[in-house]
Amino acid sequence: MRSEDFELIEKAVSGDKEALDSLLASVRDMVYNLSLRMLGSPHDAEDAVQEIMIKIMTKLSTFRKESTFSTWVYRIATNYLINCKKSMFAHRPLSFELYAEDINAGFIPNTDELLQGVEDVILAEELKLSCTNVMLQCLEPESRCIYVLGLMFKADSKLCGEILDMTPEAYRQRLSRIRKKVAEFLGEYCGLSKTGKCNCEKRVGYAIQTHRLNPQNLEYRKLEKIDNTDTQDFMEAMEEMDRLSDVFAQLPRYYAPLDTKSFLKKLLASNSMDIIRTVV
């Protein structure tokens, strides 16, 4: 880490609100995108970011500078997300078997009544983004985290092992098994893999009818995408990916909806802050 980073952390620990805001802002988008992949919905991801930011604030004084600040944040975030019980899918667990049954049953005509005046190509793109994140929920939480870090965030095995408290070799072995499982499902069912039976555009009507897609509330379309030129930090440790895994690697990354300055202002003025100070 740079000396400026250490200085910023020390200022934040000492109570400098601007320094704290800068620190949280530097990891906000990273935490949001990880939360989105881990929890499967923008709403749950936004709630998780707030919880994780509070944990970062309360634990900041324990940061020993033995790793980069972002790695330390990843550890806090992954631990929270792996154990999170507040998301929709924590209460309604999925499996690849259930998802396959749903795909086999889920094709109806895209009628004008269902589309509600929205172009089917727009709805198909929204469904693709939603479906790929939901599909990840078929993996149990730790396996999901291993897959997301390795194939979507493209972190190398040493870093992932450090984040998840396992050896690089153990991480690579688990990732290999998970990749195979996901690839088999994608190859048979996901049309984005070029071989699967499903098709986003043909699934639109069924998704609307089953209330999985709301033409009047397109959550992913509302999010602001991070430009590719701004994502190079995610790409530095790129590993070779097979064609089927690329279905997930091509998903866009987004700016977090959370306004850290507004969040901090409200938090510092709230009664909860007294509890946080007591914990610290």
C-alpha cells in the first residue's frame, strides 16, 4: 500500500469524516458488485452494502496493514455475504435441478398485454442480467463466492485463498469442480452458451407472468454501468476462462446506488451511532 493510503486510514480512525468518506467511496462499487452476484438482486445488494460499510467503519481500527485495504474489505464483505440470511434467496434456496425444471416448463407467448408497451429486446436484456445473477444462487454460498471471485472478478488463486482463508491449491481445486458443475448446466440449459435450450427473449412472457420480471420496474436498466476503461483494476490478475464461464464474465459492473456521504451523514446523526461507538 502507498503511504497516502496509510495516512488516509489513520485519519479516518482518528475521526476525520472526509477521510472516512474517501475510504468507503474507494471500495463502494467493488462491494456492491460482489453483493449483487452473491445475493442475486439489486435491492438485497444495496441493503448488504450498507451493512458491510458499517462493519468496515466499526472494524477499521483493527486493520493492521498486513494486506491491502481492498483485500481486507473483501474479507469482511465475503464473510458477511456467505453468512447473510436476509436475502430473498436465503429464504427460498435454489438448486440447478429446480432451475432446470423451471426452464423446461417456462415458455409462453410474449403478448402485448404481458409486455405492457415495453420492447421485448429491452425486457430480454433485463431478464438476462437478472437470470444470470439468480442462476448463481444455485450454488451454496461459499462455492458461489469462490466462483464469483475467480471467474467474475478474476482474482488470482493466491488472493482468493487469502480472502477465504484457504491455500491457493485448495482454492484452485474447488474452483475447478465448481466450474465444471456450472459449465455442465450452462451447456445444457443456457442459450447464451450457444448450446443451451433456454432463450431470454422466449422466456420474457413467462418471467412476467410469474412476477420475476416487471416491465414497469426494470432494476438493472436503472443501474449506471461502470465503463470498461474504469474496470482495469478488476482485470489485472485475469486467469484463462473457458467459453461457458464467459457467460458470467461478460456481465456488466455497476456503480453502487449508495451515496456514501449521505449515508455517513445520516448514520452519524442517528441513535445507532452511539451503539457503534460503544462497540468500537
